[in-house]
Amino acid sequence: MQVATSETAGIARWRQIADSLRADIAEGRLAGALPSEMRLAERFAVNRHTVRRAIAALSEEGLVTAARGRGTFVAPRPGRIAYPVGPRSRFSENIGAASREPGGSMVGATREPASAEIAGLLGCGIAAPLTRLELLRVADGAPVIVSTLWFEEARVPGMVAGFAETGSISRALETLGLSGCRRLWTRVSAIAADAHDAERLHCPLATPLIQTTSLTAAVSGEPVQYARSRFLGSRFELLFDHAVGTTTD
């Protein structure tokens, strides 16, 4: 393959690269983090300066954003997602209903003793063994929610393996014989992103987040899950629908 070296050909080449990446984004082939400049340079057989110019053009169009030290990412689609909050609201259903592609993963799983606060909420003893899960939720490939969930091990054993197998909190609870769980209450507050959440959500430190804390119980009324979720404030509005009974997934 011949590589054009004239300035005119170089300008045409970065535009071709921008067009190709733009099409990848529009058709969903490219989401989340862009490949590194080096990998894009190898893909298009050009130097990194040409790639950088193509990415700059996409940035000017608002299609990509750069996060210092973490790379360049496909920008979220415009418009806030109306996210229903109810007794049985599920992330995958809520995001799908907003014509977005849901996804996510478990990014952390630890065992820790129950604090006095969480012991009181879950109805277990102080220092009782808890399973703590950290989940990262994405919409159209972009991270949008970080969730931390606590379960008493004696009451809800095997949650790590259950979520790893099903990819769903609700389905994992069902495999453990806890079908029909319902959220008892949800508390909403506004917070600023700390370093931990900013890194996972690819946003600047102190970005406004919507935080929800909630308690979910089994059909018997026995608490099984305490959760704290942080939503990107620029991407969501919470919808409390009192007409429809809609556990968090």
C-alpha cells in the first residue's frame, strides 16, 4: 500500500479517518473508549498526528470527549434518560425502554463486616459477614451508573457466583429462592463524584451525581439487599411512577 505524503493528501486522509470513525459511532460499532492513537494509526496506516487531527474534528462535533489520563471516549447521546424508580424497577428494562443498549459488569466483590448502620437496615448483627458487590452499568457502551450493594452472607449466600452467572441481581436472587423481591424505599440525594466514581464513570472530579440509597426485601418482608447507586446527573432524570409497581437489577 502506498502512503500519501503530500500535505493535500494528508488533509484528505484525516478527513477519511474521521468519516470512518463517525460511521462506526453512528452504527454502534464504536462505543465507550476509542482505541489508542497508536492502534488507530496502525489500522489506517498513517502517523499519529493524522489520527490526532481526525479525533480533534470529531471532538469539535461533540462526538467524542477526552478524559485526561484515561483516553478518548464516545460522547453520550444527547438527552436525559427518564429512569423509572419503583418496587421492581430493573436497570436493563429501564435502559432498553429508553432505546439505549444496556450493559455492565461486576467490577468488585469483597467480604466485610456489617457496620452498625447497615446491620440496622438488613436486620443482622453488627460485624455479621456481608457480601459487597460493586457494579458498573453502561448505556450504549458509555458508563452511567456505579452501584454498591450489600447482602448478609447467611441470608443471601452465593451472590457473587449468582451474578457472575446471570449478569442480573434479580435473577441471581431468584436462583437463591428469593423471587418477587420488592424495593421497600428509595432515598435520593445529590453528591459530587469522588476520585473513585470519577474514574469509573469517566467524568471529572466533583461532577454532579444523583445518588439513590434503597432497601429491598423478600416477599416475607425480610430485608435482603441494601444498595447505593450513583447516576451521572447529566444523563438521567428519575421518574417516580406511583401508578405502576415497577428489585433493582
